[in-house]
Amino acid sequence: MKAFVVDKYKKSGPLRLADMPDPEIGADDVLVRMHAAAINLLDSKVRDGAFKLFLPYRPPFILGHDLAGTVLRTGANVQQFKAGDEVYARPRDGRVGTFAERIAVDASDLALKPASLSMEEAASIPLVGLTAWQALVELGKLKPGQKVFIQAGSGGVGTFAIQLAKHLGATVATTTSAANTELVRSLGADVVIDYKTQDFEQLLSGYDLVLNSQDARTLAKSLNVLKPGGKLISISGPPDIAFARSLGLNPVLRFVMRMLSRGIVKKAKRRGVDYAFLFMRADGRQLAEIAKLIDGGVIRAVVDKVFPFAQTADALAYVETGRAKGKVVVRAL
Ligand SMILES: NC(=O)c1ccc[n+]([C@@H]2O[C@H](COP(=O)([O-])OP(=O)(O)OC[C@H]3O[C@@H](n4cnc5c(N)ncnc54)[C@H](OP(=O)(O)O)[C@@H]3O)[C@@H](O)[C@H]2O)c1
């Protein structure tokens, strides 16, 4: 089958269109014919080798972390899906590779695709939807009446997280540039800050939760908008010791991660707030919950551009500009 592969870890290295063997399915797997894949900055980071210490893939490997498609075949233990079902997923780490014609996915990572969405829209959801869910629902335990600051509201994670936070009953502040103010307001943002001309640290205070997705300086400033007892959840690092433990990393890597997050953990303690790093994980059950919200009209997909499969590398380059409004999707062959 045709697939886009990484031949060697390299910063901004090329993707190569290759002929790869068809995936084999195990007893718990589902073989999916790809209809659409979304692009994530995780694709760039994996290709660059930024995560190879704890997420090692052996080149040549197929890139791609989001899918919408049709079930072709199921493994012997799979009860909940059958051939012909329309599904969506963020396949688990170690088994990614959605820039391809077909992929074998663990059935517990899959859910039926939201019926109200096209394949392209459905592919745009899993990674960012799960990230927002795990940050706001699981870790953040966001409650009605609480205040949450979601950075980069016009991005892939931000466009989903704003809608989910509003559904949970929170007041939402967000940052974006002036051109995207209308977009984030239409998603439900209550307070919109133009990060190019305004300083969120001066404008926000008493927040219960911050979802940080930007650089170290923004992370440190985010502490100052939280009230005592508030939570700072970062999806852009630094990784912490709890993350290292969850991966079962060796003592050396645990030590490295403890050191990487030592500064922010100390500062957070001093301010009486909590710091946590989140690295999202695959979860088909959560995707089924998300599909209900989408089909119920609570959350909509925000797709900026759809590229043909042959232009997968261009789609990745577009996302790497940092200017995407919502998600960028590739239509499969
Ligand atoms: N740990 C995890 O599990 C996890 C999961 C998902 C994503 N992430 C990480 O989270 C980050 C965001 O991901 P994403 O997919 O949402 O990114 P994205 O879609 O590429 O974000 C693009 C958006 O960010 C906005 N933006 C750029 N610089 C900004 C700034 N300084 N302040 C506010 N907004 C800004 C841009 O708006 P303008 O054009 O208006 O500037 C654009 O709309 C990435 O680093 C990604 O790797 C981590």
C-alpha cells in the first residue's frame, strides 16, 4: 500500500511516498481503510526525533496520528465493530501511521465516527478532542462556574477545548491574534485577548485552570493568573515525574524529567497551585463520548484546509507555520 514514511529522524526532514507492506491484524485489532487523516504538530516532533527517547519508532515508519475511515476486517476477539462501520481514532503510541491507505488499530482505541460529520471533519477530531477531554475533564475536573484560560483558542486544541469548556459550564478566556477573534467568539470564548497587542497576565486573575500550549515564558506567566488551589496543565512541556512514571521510564530518564520540570513545579508550589504535564493517550471510550457531543450539536469540527494525499508533506509544512485555524486534514487515496 502507499504511505508517507520517515526514513530517518531529522529536523524538518522529508516525508517519502513509499510502497509499504499491508498491515497485519491481531486478535484485538481492526483493519481500517483510511478516508482522511489530520495533521498534528506531534507528527513534526516525532519526525524530528524530539520524542525518540520515550517514543522510539524504527525508520522507515509511517507517520500520522488521526484517522477516519471504514472497517475492512476485524480480529477474532473484536465484538464491537464489523466490516463497513465508519470509525475514527487516534491510534495508540507505537502503532501510529495514518498517512497510509490502511492501518491496523487496537479496537479499544476506536469509536464509531460522529454520524453528522464528513470523513474529513471526523478525522480532525481525535487527537485534539482527547487532549481537551483529558485536560479539562480528567485532570482539570472543570466544574460549572469555574474560570479557565485556554491558550491559542484558534488552534487545533484550542478550537475544541473552548467548546468543551463552555459545555462544562465554565467561563473561558483565550488568546489569539485579531484575525481570529470572530472564530473564537463563535466557539463560545467569553474573554478574547489579542496576544500580539495585549498581555494576558495583566488582564486575567483568579482563574481555576490554565491549559498551556505555548513556550516556557508563557507557562511561567500563566501561574500568575491562577487563584490559590488552581491548576496549570501544560501540553507543551516540560514533562514531569508523574509522566515519567506513567511511561515506566528508567531512573535516569525519570531524573531528567524531574529536572526539566523542577523550576515550574517549585514556582507553582510557592504560589499554592498545581502543575501537571499532559501527554494525551488513545481512548476509544472517550471518543464515543465526544461523538455524542458532536452529534448533539454541542461541539463542531473546525477544519481550515483539506489537502490531497499526494500533498501530505505540504499539509504538514502548513501546520508547522503555526497559523492554522482549527485543523488541517489530508484526504486519503
Ligand atoms: N501533550 C499533548 O498531549 C499535546 C496534544 C496536542 C497538542 N500538543 C501541543 O500543543 C501545542 C498546540 O497544538 P495545536 O495543534 O493546537 O497547534 P496549532 O493548531 O498549530 O496552533 C495554531 C494556532 O495557534 C495560534 N497561536 C500561535 N502563536 C500563538 C501565541 N503566542 N498565543 C496564542 N495563540 C497563538 C495561531 O493563531 P494566530 O494565527 O492568530 O497566531 C493558530 O491559530 C503544540 O505544541 C502541540 O504539539 C500537545
